[in-house]
Amino acid sequence: MPALQAAPAERTPEPSLSLFHAAMLFSGFGTVFLGPVLPALAASAHATDSGSGLFFTAQFIGAFFGGITTSHRLYYCLVRGLAAATAGFLFLALCSGLHAGVLWDAAALVPLGFGVGQMLTSVNLLAAQRFQEQRSSALALINFTWSLGAVTAPFLLGSILSSISLPVVLGAVTVLFVIVLSWAAWSVRGGLSQEQEQTQQTKSQLPRTAFLSFAAMLLLYGGVETCLSGWITTFGTRYGNATLRISTLGATALWIGITGGRALAPLLLKFLRERVFLIATLSSATAIVALLSRSSGAMSITLLSALLGLSLAPWFPLVLSTMLGRGASARETGIIIALSGIGAAILPLLLGVVSRSTGSLRTALAIPITGLLLLILLAVFTRSSTHAKSV
């Protein structure tokens, strides 16, 4: 991976970049951990399927407010996010150990989601501030680490939970979060006041049309990605002539593709303009979903899923880079990132409704295809943050 050169600025020594990567790794883990632990958590709480659904809702509500409450005091938000996530994991470990019930477990997931959402937003903004000249590459690498945490969580938790109880696992995760929280609190202790002075001097804001455009893009992308990652296993079961275990390879391949694609993005950005790269990857993703809708067989579905992940990988960091280059404030960024969660809640539901009404999940893939086409249009008409090599 290429070395990133920080933008020169007169300030006190900043925390090491490894802290940012550690926070993003744990943010990715915290975002997806609920899926792998859901069977054990539901059994501990004696929850029905509807009760289990409440767990996801609670985590989403927390993440949404974690995003929209991110302020210009980014180091403070990072520490606050880590503290909230740590408290949430500790609370959840205690609730699961005591079999406290659905409502108590859901209550624990709210601060956990809040912390994860605040960590994600604040670290992206901190990385963009530090590497202003190589913002897109820096954000791609930071989000690669997030994807790494997200893709390893199911494997790690799936193997551990077969031999260790859920409360012990959650307790161990809490200890790891405490370590990163202590590291972060120690690293930023001298820079909080200086950070506040600098951000107060340079307050920025997106034009209204740009804000609405970026909000629409994140809303659509969150929905498209969740549609595909959430339904790909079901698609493989129905049309791949495979068992459930084999069909899950499609979702795994998708996340591996996203992770690998974000690692490769900084290299490709050395040769391609951001706008060309963005539109090309969105176009390839649209074509791949169209091919996926007509494919059969577990092998072809898994291969197309991996290629789809590679195509989707650079989208979020590139758009975030462009948005910050246009002058988005921390609060605006948090709100726009939080909106992607609303898209993630709406579009998969719409896909399910279309699938049920038409009797075909293949036909329902028109939902993410339409979303990708709209994203291409928005990418074409959204102005760049720079006039040289970007967009």
C-alpha cells in the first residue's frame, strides 16, 4: 500500500495513524457483530424473531444518532464513541449473562450503536483533515480497515461461540475496547483545546443543493449495498442449486471483494481521475447485478458477488472525499452518513415486497439496479471538489 504523506500544519503532535485504523477495525466489527451472535443472543433473551428484529432496530437507532451528533470536536467524538461502544458491550455482556430479556439487551445495543456510528464518522473526518492532499487514498485505506473488521467478525465469532459462552466473548470484546479507549484518551489528551480553536476559526458548510445531492447518494448507496449483501445468500439458495452453507459464500465473497477493492483503490487513483473511476465502478456494478439476476449455479453467483464487491468498494470513500472537499462540516457529514442507514432500512424492505408481489427474486433485483443507475446520474452531475485530478 502506498505511504500517505500528511499535510503540513503547525499543531501539536497528533495521534498515530495506527489509532485511526484500530478504531475503524473495531467500528467494522461492532457494526456487523450482531448477525453472527444473534442466535446465541436470542436464545439467552428467549426472544422470538420479532424480538430479534428489535435488536437490529436498537443498534440502528443508536448508530443514526451517533452519526448526526458528531461535532467539530472530532477527537472528543472519537473518545466518546469508543466509551459508548465499550459501555454498550459491557452492558450487553451482563444482560446476556443474567438472561435479562429482550428489552434489556436492546437497551444495551443503543449506546453500542451510538459509539460505533460516532467512531466511523469521526475517524473518516480526522483522516480527511490529516491527509488533505491525498484525501481519497487515505479514506480508501481507512475504510479498508473498517471492511477488514466487518469481514472477519463472522468468521471469528462463528468459531469462538461454538466453544465459549456469549457473555464471556462479549466480556473479552469489552476488554479490547477498553484498551483502544485508553489508547485514544491518552493520545488526544493534549490536542482537544487546540482542535476546538482551529475548527471554530474555519467553519464551513455545503451549499443546499450539494447537501441534498450527497444525502441522496449516501441514502441510495446504503440501500443498494444492504440489498445486495442482505439478499445474496437467499438468492444463492433459490437459484444456485446449493445448500445454505454453500450459499453464504456469496455474501462472504461480496465482503472480501469490498475489502480488497478498498486496498487497491489508492493504487488505481494514481492513474485515473476520481470521477472517471467512480462512474466506471458504478457502471460495472450495474452490469454485474444485471448478470447476477440471470445467473444460476453457486460458483457463478459467488464469482459475480466477488466482482460486485470490487466494483462497489471505492464508492463510499470517493464520495466522502468529494463531499469533504466541497466544504462539508462535521455535523453535515455525520447527518449524511447517518442517512445511509435509512436507505439500508428501506431498500431491502422494498426489494422483499417486490419479490413477494412478483414471485421472483430475480425481478426484484431491479431495485438495486435502479439505485445504481440513479447513483451514476448523481455522480455525473455532482461537481468536483477540485479541478485537477479529482472528479
